[in-house]
Amino acid sequence: MNDFLYWCKHTLLNLPVLASEHGKSVDDLIVYVHALMAVLFVGWFGYFLYALFRFRRSRHPKADYIGVKGHVSNYLEGGVALVEAILLIGFAVPLWAKVAAYPPAEKDSTSIYVLGRQFNWNGHYAGPDGKMGQQDSALSSASDPFGVDRKNDPDAKDDVIVQGNFVVPVNKPVILRISSLDVIHSFAIRSMRICQDATPGFSVATWFTPTKAGKYKIACAQLCGNGHYSMGAVLEVVSQQEYDRWLADAAKKATAGSVSYE
């Protein structure tokens, strides 16, 4: 069964590489829904061909105004509804409950503010002190659209701002608080099986746990303007030690005022 599911996911449906903890449940549901659709397609198309032959004009020159007297079609419809209910209640609802559940505690996670704008993705990390600095829109700039208040907030001194390249540790929950500076965007990482709209004026949290080190594409899944094509970014998943070194180095550059944002 596992081999068959693997073949369906990676050969038949050609799903992208899976690199998140909850992603297997998403892929399983995709396979089951496609299997149901395939059965319905074959069944209903077969019945359509049967009806064309069975009720052809040469055999029934006059219309039958009474119609079918049996209940087979009712049983078939009930069976389809039952399978759909099983998929919804047995798979989709539990999966959504898991994905949409309250994220893990901040102290056990990597927390990032994500801001979409025409046409790039920006991230705000707490520095090595683990404390996220205050943001003030009046202080926002091209290099810091969040407006991190480094001057007045001690917690913001070592905060890190990134553009286009996000780094997170493997096997540790990542909490993303996603918003937009201008129009509606949609933050999508296919390999992590997450996609969340970024809406101006709202901050929506989503989370995942990366399970494989590597580099993964980030895209905007919402047409957001003429430069939509350039909304690509990269998520780099590294070991905890590599992440700590990266964060410490980026924080030093931020403190010195020489952060590279690319």
C-alpha cells in the first residue's frame, strides 16, 4: 500500500518534494480525492455510454414520461455521498484541525514576521536574545519595510531583517506571521505544503515543521501585479548549529548597520 501511494504521489501526480511534518497527510488526502474522482469519472462516463446505447431512439421511438422505476441510481448517489463524507470527516477535518491548531509555544519555535510587497518577500527575526523588537510604520524604509525601532527599543538592537532569503533550523516548528504592505499576496512553499494569503492590515499566523535540510522555493500564489513573476524567494533549512551561527552573524551586521539584505 505504501509503495502504491508513493507511486501515485511522485509518479502519477508528480507532487513536489515533501519536506514538512504535516505534509504526508496533505499528500495522502490529495491521492484519496484523486482516486475518488477517477472512480467517478470512469463510472459516470461508463453509465453515459450505456445510457446512449440503452435508450437510443431506434429502441425507444417515443419518450417515456414516467422514467426509471428502480432505486439503483439512488443507491449510487448515496454511496458517493458516503465516500465524500468519509474523506471530509475522516481525513480533511482532522488534517485541517492539525494545521490550523494553535502553533507551538514561541520558546520552542522559530518565529518570523513575513511581509509581502510588490515585488519581494521580507522577514523579521528576533536576534540571539530571542526578543522581537517593536515595529513602527513611520520608520519603514526600502531596506526595512517593517520599521524596526532599533533606536528606542533595546530588544530591537539585534533583530534581523531579510529580503528574499529565509533561514530556519530543521526539525523545529516555524511560526510565520504573514501580512502585506500593499496588495493581496499569497506566501506559498510547496515543499512544506503551506500557502497563506498575505492581506494588508492583517497578520495571519501559520506554521510548519521542516524535516529535511535543503533549499526550497518560495512563491507568491496570488497574481499581485506586473512584477508578480519576481516574487520568488528561497527557504534554506539548516541544522540548529548552522542556524545559530547565521543568526549571530546577521545580528552583528545589523548592530553594526551593515546588513546585507540580499
